Amino acid sequence: MNKKTLIQIFLTTILIIASFLIFNFFYVSKEDNQNLETKKNTDINDKLKNTDKNIIKDVEYSLNNDKGDIYKVIADFGEVKIDNPDLMFLTNVTATVIFSDKMNIILTSDFANFNSKTFETTFLNNVQVKKNNEKITGDELYLVLENDDKEILDKPNIEENLIRISYNVIYKKPGYSLKADILELDLITKNIKIYMLNEKQKILAKSIID
């Protein structure tokens, strides 16, 4: 075999090896990356699907008591607790208490912890209450309705039929406004109680001129 033929064989071999390496580098690696990206996207979509299973859009619950009062809660979204399906975290919340005498109380907040079984609700962030010509704002609002007989027997001091607004409470009524730590509204008597957590501090009152 002459020298020229050996050189041709050598160059051909080098060309075949180079072509094989280029193919593996550019095509196989690209395919592997595409497969990896597809798997990654699939995993993300699966996670989103699993998350969406706990999210309810356009939440609405209502409850009527024996006195003819109605409590209604609506929210843009509700996230159900996995460990307790009765508990939900609500977003953009509006609740209405409609009494049998047709007086309404409207409550709004950014968020709320809501029990769909007992309707016990804690409103959070930008809390606002409207009642007739009165307006109340605060950082947190706790609402509990009438409890059943068993709960009352088990816990004689359990609270019921109550709205309690806490932290940075401002109560406005035509002619004046009050600033305090706590405001409580009895849903049966409609009486309001306003007080400070520290008895040495006083409620701030301010007159409002229309």
C-alpha cells in the first residue's frame, strides 16, 4: 500500500470521527436538553395543577339563623386548607350581615380566615365596616355567630354573636370620630363597646364638622 493511499485512509478516518463528534455534540445534546426542558415544564405544570386543586374562584357562602338574620360571605379566591377542608383563606373579601329588621352591616377586607362549617371569620388587612351612617376601620376583625348547644355546654364562656375590631380602630359617625384599640358590636342587642387595652390610656375623640 503506497503512502498516498495511507494518507487518504487517515484523512477519511479523521473526517468520520469528526462528523461523529459533531453529530453527538450538536444534535444529541440538543435533544437531551429539549427532553430535560420538556420534563421540567411538565413538573412545573403538575405542581400548578396540584396547587389549583386547592384554589376556589368566586367563593360564596350564606347562612340563615332561627331569627331570620342572614350572613353572607363572598371572595375572589379561597384557598382550602389541605389538613382541614373546613378552613379557607379568602382574598378580596366582602361579607354582609342582614338582620331581620332589615338593618345591614357590610364588612370588607383584603384577606380572611374563614370556617365554612361554623362561619367563624377573621378579617385581615384594610378592614372596613359600614353600618347605617357609621364607618369603622381597623387592622383585624373577628366575627363569630351563634354556637350550637354542645359547644356552649363544653365551653360556657365561649363567645358568640359578636364582631370585634382590633388595632388602630377608628369609629366615625356624623359629628365625631373615636380612635381606640378595640371595638365590639353585639349582634343581638346592636350595642357597641369601645375601649383601650391599657386602662391608663384614653380613647381619642375628635369632632367632625360637615
